[in-house]
Amino acid sequence: THFGYRDVPLDEKQTLVNDVFHSVAGRYDLMNDLMSGGMHRLWKDVMITTLNPPRDDTPFRLLDVAGGTGDISFRAAKASGAGFHSTVCDINTDMLEVGRQRAVERNLDDKVDFVEGNAESLQFDDRSFDAYTIAFGIRNVPRIDLALKEAYRVLKPGSRFLCLEFSSVDVPGLSKLYDLFSFKVIPEIGRVVTGDADSYQYLVESIRKFPKPYDFAEMMRDAGFARANWQVMSGGIVALHSGWRL
Ligand code: SAM
């Protein structure tokens, strides 16, 4: 069955998303490498460099929403000092469970916690984090405006919001190649590795549907963020958005 998810009501969209990540959790990290040709590592490194967590023992609390198996948090933990702590918050318990195991394997289980939660209604207190990251997660959230409001609410004044997300390729040659890759190669890799091409078809569609950087920056401003801007990487395949709660 092929689903056109544009027509799916918001609550059902979340169910669809949950099914996708339930089915791929165990192989999620492998899939990331296969589908991005390893490039997700470089993009995530840029996010961590931009986040620039303190290297000394200054306390720094990161909230890593839609943090899945913990990639962003582990990278941030490695780049930071003794005062660092991250909370990975994700709606999917299967992804979180894989993350918890990885944290133990990496000896980072004292630095990184995994909690179940929804980006649209976070369980954390107002003004409680020094930074908020969301990587390849926000396009899965049905009501992005709510997620942005919640991000603003839980950040301390003077702290930063960073969002890494697929964007739109507008380099002529690259965009043809990218279309071919998205609509043919990605669902095929998905089918071979997880037996589930539909999930990946969904992912490709969700990327196409996500707002353009200029429009996303406007949504960030609507949620209260100042200095909303972005940088594109790899010819527009991804964009890193930044904003501040002042
Ligand atoms: N940030 C990780 C990374 O970069 O490797 C994981 C990204 S993964 C593509 C997207 C994650 O978003 C999934 O783990 C999924 O469960 C999570 N997610 C989807 N909807 C969510 C929601 N409403 N609230 C929190 N997490 C959500």
C-alpha cells in the first residue's frame, strides 16, 4: 500500500510516524549511514560546533528533542566538559531503548538521560535548559508551531534553539539527482534493510512537505525567537536553523 500522507489528519500522522520509527529503531543508525552516504555525520558535527557547549565544568543542560537513539547528545557530550548534561526526549520508546543501550556502551549514561515525551507538550519546567536541539525531528511533528512554542518556553533567556532538518535542493544538476535518490534509492534501501519501503516513502514525502528555510525562520519568529537565521549545507540538502530566546 502506498499512502499519500499529505491527506492524513494530524493525530493519524503522529501514529504513522510512530510506526515508522518503531519498525526501524534497531536499524536506525545503520539506515542513517546508508541513506546519507555517511553525510549525516558531517551535518551533525556542524550542529555541535555551532552549539559550542562549554569545555570546562560550567553547568550546561541540553534538551535534545526527537533525539531518538541519542546521536546528537553523544556528540555534544564528547565535545563538552564536566558540567554537561543532556536529556534526550523522544515520543518513541523503541528508539529511546536503543539509545539507552548505546549510552551504556559509550560510558555516557551518566551524561545523557532518555525520557519519553512529545515535542508538542514538553513535561519540563519553564526556563530550564541552556540549549534545545532537534535534528531531523521537527518535520515529523504534526503541529510544528506548538513544538516551537514549547522549545521557547523551556529555554532559559539567553539560550539557543538549533534545528537541523532536510531542506530543498535548488542546485539544478543536483536537484535531479536528489529526486532520483529520494524517490527510487531511499525506498529501495528501506525495503532491503527493513523490509518496509512505505516507511521510507513517507520520510521522503515529509521532507518535500517541510517549509522552506525562509518560512521556517518566520515560524521561529512567531514563536518568539530572535535572530532567526539558517545556513544550508550540501547544496541545500539540509539546513541548520538557529534562534535565540532573549
Ligand atoms: N535526532 C536523532 C538523529 O538525528 O539521529 C533522531 C532523528 S529521527 C529521524 C526522528 C525522531 O523523531 C524519531 O525518533 C521519532 O520518534 C521522533 N518524533 C517523532 N514525532 C515526535 C514528537 N511529536 N515528539 C518527540 N519526538 C518525536
